[in-house]
Amino acid sequence: MKGLKLNIKICIITAFIIGVTMAILNLYPSWSQYAGNVQEPFLYATLFFISLAFMMVSFEHPDKLKELFVVKGMEVRLEHITRVIAYLFGGVLVFSVNSEVKVVETLHLIFTGSAILTGYLMLMTFYKQSIVKKNLALLGTLFGIIGFSCGFFLNLYSV
């Protein structure tokens, strides 16, 4: 499984580098609007590597069996939520926000919001045992939500 851990790191680093490149270029109001344009491979590569990293984490993480919360008597473990996040980012990849078909555009927005919120939910529930880690997770979540909101609503930078 050592190779899988290396692949996870490669996916995260690659997605980060491409994401930073997209942010620096700032060609469109949002990353999703790269779809259907010449720079589309940036978007697809970023989403592919994010999705792939979460899928591999669901199989590799040492705490993958850790219970995060219970829904109607069914325990949701780290491996479940990371797999769901991987599928949700796959949905973001499949459904283009620039589609002329309204339902496809709507599905893109649903998958995007769901992937991001599920990621924040994972952060908030994974670190519930340690007060310091829980507060850092909360701070990271707030930073992400506020940062995204500022970029989206105030057009300060592309989101």
C-alpha cells in the first residue's frame, strides 16, 4: 500500500499546482467556467486528481474505519465519506456549468455544493476528540466558506 500513499500525494500536489495556476491566470469568473474553453484541461485535470485522491484515501487512510457520525442507526465511517466526496467531485467533472441544457448546469451546481459541504462535514466530524484539532477544523471550514463567499459574491477573485 506504500505505492497508493505516494499516488495520493502526487494527486494532491498536482491538483494544488494546477489549481494555483488557474487562480493566478484568473481567466474566468469561476473555475467551472473553464469547461468548454481552450483551458478546459486545467479544470478536468484538477477535478480528476481531487476525485482520485479522495477515492484512494477511502482505501488507504489508517483511520478509515473511524466512525464520524450515525444516520438512522447506520454508522458513517471515514472511508464512506471520502468515497462519497470522490463520487461528488466526479459529478462536478461530468456535468458542465456551461451546458446549454439547464438540468446539466443545475446538476453541476448541486454536485459542486455537495462535494464542498461534504468535505467540510468530514473535517468537522473527524477531529471531534481533540479540542485544538476541532477548533482548527472549524477555523479552516469558516475560512473556506468565508473565502469562497467573498470571491463569489464580491467578485474579488475567481472561485
